[in-house]
Amino acid sequence: MTLTLYTYDWLPEFPRGFVRDMRVRWVIEELGRSYVVKPLPASPKSDGHLRMQPFGQVPIIKDQELTLFESGAILLHLGAGSDLIPNGREAEITQWLFAALNTVEVASAPWLNMKLALKIPQLFGPPPAADVVDHARALLETRLSALDRIMAERNWLSEDFSVADIAMVDVLRVIHAEDGLGSHDNLTGYVQRGTDRPAFRKAMKDHMAHWKAADARREVEEAS
């Protein structure tokens, strides 16, 4: 049965390329599975969306009888039994996936939101004071410095590329897009290795094509 991925029907320019359906597209491409995309209105949230995802977020998948949300849970589900979660390394890979989402991403989110508030205050609220931004950056820096030391000695988080790397690279590339990796050359190289993978490139191509098609639909609707 074909896998279904749910994402937003349209979004403005600034989040494109970084919506978390990219993580799901990437793992699907790594696995060589086919899938279809079904759009959900970003606003207002539909009843059907909220039945599948009570917080009104994306991504969501339907895999046979299973409906699943939260990108980390989706990566673990889809990667189970594949080379992306090899036998005997399940616990280690799960550990690193949680580190990506619960340690690095959690620390990056406040700083990123503050950076966006400086750029787009009408969406992200009043720009914060400089010392507040510096405090958020200092917390993020502790996480990045630790991870940079780890990645000095390896190419991937576990022995080979895994779902943990999909999660971690996707978190880091958002930081990188805001010039947040600084002098952490090991992390910059790690992000480059991940995004050089053919599966990532295909996922990104399809991700961006989705928004281009959404723009075209809006133009037709606005003209009619």
C-alpha cells in the first residue's frame, strides 16, 4: 500500500526548505519507497487535520492502518528493519535521534525564533534585547561545541548513516542557514555530507516543487 505524507497546502517563502516534512521525504527516498502527498490547510486548521494531529502540525503519515505524527516517531517507524536502523544498534540510534530533537533542536529553537523576530517581527513578535539573544546563543553553543567534538572523530553519529543522521542534519542545517554553526567546521562538514546524499537532493527537489505548485494554484484561485 502506498504511503501517504500530509503537509501544508501553502506557506510563505521563508520556511520553505525547512518544513519538517523534509525529514520524512528524506527517509522515504533513502528507503526507496513510493508515496503520495496530501495537503492540509495551514490556516485555519481543518477538523480532519486535528483528528490526525491534535496540535495541528505537520508532518503526518498514513502507512496502511497506522496514522502517525511527530517526525522522530515517523523516522523510527519507517526506518525499522532497514539499514537505517541496523540490528544491534537500535538503542544507540534512538539515543542520537532523541539527542537531535530533545537536546540540539530544543536549544536551537529559542535562538532561531529570536533571529526571526529580528527579521520578521510581524510574525515572530517584538525583537528581543541583545542580551536575551546572547543568552539563548550561549546555551546553543554548549550543545554545538559538544557535538562538534564528537563529529571530529566520525562521519556519522553511529557506524553508518542512519535515521539519527537524518534528524540531526536536518536540525543543524536550519541553524547553518542562519549562520549559526560559526567555527564548528566538523558540523559544517557533517551537514554537507548529509545534504550531498542523492536521497536528500531528491527530497528537497520534491519539497520545493510542492510549494511552487501551491503558488500556481493560488494564482489561479486569485485570478478567478
